[in-house]
Amino acid sequence: EDKVVQSPLSLVVHEGDTVTLNCSYEVTNFRSLLWYKQEKKAPTFLFMLTSSGIEKKSGRLSSILDKKELFSILNITATQTGDSAVYLCAVHTFGNEKLTFGTGTRLTIIP
Amino acid sequence: DGGITQSPKYLFRKEGQNVTLSCEQNLNHDAMYWYRQDPGQGLRLIYYSQIVNDFQKGDIAEGYSVSREKKESFPLTVTSAQKNPTAFYLCASSEDTRYGYTFGSGTRLTVV
């Protein structure tokens, strides 16, 4: 059974801090790993990763995948209150038409 | 604008009643999904459909039913057999799953 584990479950930091969110997976026939941000309702897409060691970057957010150690990290630098959200990690595998999600990390930024 | 519309946003139901959640997309996506989200448990798959008139059970299908009569629509019925239906329900669609989903805004169902 495919498994995706995120850590920590929740994190509270002060504005301006840098945070690292973790996602590890145990799946068969890995194809891609995706990160989503969920503020109140609909999760919105952040990154898709398929290759090890290639950093994806968007503003203050960045993510990288390690296919040997089976994990990904999501970094957020100079955090702002607008970064407060649940961050979801999901994995897609070959031959499977659905994503497997982790439990999410709830990030709270204190002004 | 293309997207997914879920309705209603909030729904209250008495115990013992069936209720249907609507999900409509105009993205021309073949695949559609229903997930349930509970605090601390992430997203759990209820049902999914790859094409019209075909659908598969997910991990927690008991107490739920779906139909896929049109490409654009994938309604979810929460039946009285669902023992703990109070949750946030998310609908999603996809053109190619490796690139992820487009999500609707969700329906929060409360059983009173």
C-alpha cells in the first residue's frame, strides 16, 4: 500500500523565519510528487517534482526531491502571515490514476 | 473561466437523511475525484471516475454513492449508512494525474 508521511503535523513560527516542511514516501513505481497549499478551502498547486536534485523555485518557496532517500522538502524563506496554511504533499505512481496524499502540515505564522 | 464548482458550500443534514453534493467542471477533464478531509487526517479518497458511466471505489467508499452520467458532473451522495459524515468534502478533476488535480472549493457537511 502506498504511503505518504508529512512532518511536522503542525508548526508555529514568527514572521520572517525560514521553515522546512518534510514529505517522505513509500510507494511502488514513483512518477511524481506534488505540493499544494490549502488556505481555507481549495488546495492550490505549488510544485511538481519528478527528478532528484533539481530545485523548483517560486519566489520565497522552493522544493527539492531525493528519489534515493524517498523524500521531498518544501522551504519557505522570510515567512509572511499569508503563508499560514495547510501544506499538502501527494505522490503519483505509474499505472495509478489517483494521487496519494499525506496528512498535511499546518503552518501558522505569528506577526 | 474554467474551473470546478462545488455546491453548496455549507450543508446541514439531520441524521438518517441522504444528501447529495454537487460537483461540476468545465475544464473538459476526463477524470474526477471525491475526497474527504478530516482534521489531522489529510485527504482520503472516496470515489473516482476516469470516464463517463464508469467509476471506482476509493479507500473509504462505504456509505457513499456516485454517478457519472455526464463528463462535466460527478455528484456524491452521502447516505444514512455513513456513520460519521460530518467532514469537509473536496471534488477534483484532472487531465493527466501526474500533473496533479484542480480542486473545487469544497462543501462542509454537518450532521445535526
